Amino acid sequence: MADLESQKVFSGFVEDLERFLGVKRTPINLGELWLRTNPEKVDMPLEQYFAHAFEWGANPDQWTGFLRNFVAEYEAEVGNTPVLNPELRFKRSAVELNPPPPSHPLLRTVPNWEPKRLSPDNHTREAS
């Protein structure tokens, strides 16, 4: 974290949680692990590869299942586009402007990569 005070609060909470649970955390740097294991064989950092993962994973159902119909009905009845809050405008633009290709491998990357590399019960993981 860039904010040192926030980092101190977060670290204190994690230390209290470790004591309470009787465990020690395992530090993992996902960015470094991604570059080292390169599960998708791409030449780009984790942050860049997953640039649209949030909107592809979280927004399509909400947009196609609710918002698209609402906006269409509103426009038909009122004659103009409804006022949407910033989050809904983002979701609308994210899904319409950056739709994932069908069966995009990005949507399967973490489920396929994470269990092999990060699972606590995997004593031979490459995260350490």
C-alpha cells in the first residue's frame, strides 16, 4: 500500500488475526509469481493481462440481465437515456465497449492457475 498509515493498520489486523488463528501468513507476490510461472505464455505483466477481467467477469450478467432491458424500456417510454450513477455508466460502457470474446481464456486463467500455485494444502507450490 502506498499509504503508510493504512499499511500499519492492515498489518496490525493481519498480525492479530495470525495470533488468534495460531497461523503464520505466507507472503505471495502474484505479479512476480505470474512472471515466473507465465501460465498463459504471454509477454505482459499480470495487471495488464487482467485489465478487463473485472468488467468481463462481474458486469455482463448485471448488464444483460437487468440494465439493458431497463435502459431500453426507459428510452422507449421517456424518450431519452436514463440518468445512471457512475458505477452503472462504467458497467454499461465496459460491457458494450470491451466485451470478452466468446470462451476467452482469460476467464479461465485464475481458476486453472491458482489451485496449482497458491492453495494452502499444496506443499510443493511455486509461490514460496
